[in-house]
Amino acid sequence: METKSCPFCNGEMVKGKSDRAGYARYFWKKPWGGLLSQAELAYPWLCLNCGALIPYIDGEKLEKIKIEFERQRMGRS
């Protein structure tokens, strides 16, 4: 079982079973995307100490989003 430290209370967080079920599928859409842009899938993580439920996007997808964002900020497509 995958775990990580909670950013709020430093407690133990456990990774949800799927990024393709429930509201995890609708977590975040790119503000620079068009009408048909799809949401980024995010895994929900639950803190066993404070109860926080936080969606996280994996590193590879996050890097792609950062690159797209920088292009948009610089005015390039």
C-alpha cells in the first residue's frame, strides 16, 4: 500500500484505489483549455490522522501541465 506524509498535519496518507472513479475523474481542467478540454485525472489520498482528502496528479502529468502553463504564460501556443 502506497503512503505519504500529509502536508497539513504530517500524518500518514494512503492512496485511493483509482483515479478513474467518482469525482477523481473531474478534479481539474486547464483554464487555458478550450470547451472540449478534458479534466486531469487525480488519485485521491486520505490522511488517517486529520481526515483530509487531497487529489494528487502524478509527476509525469504534472510536468506536462507545467510546460503547457509556461507556454501559455509566455504567449506562445
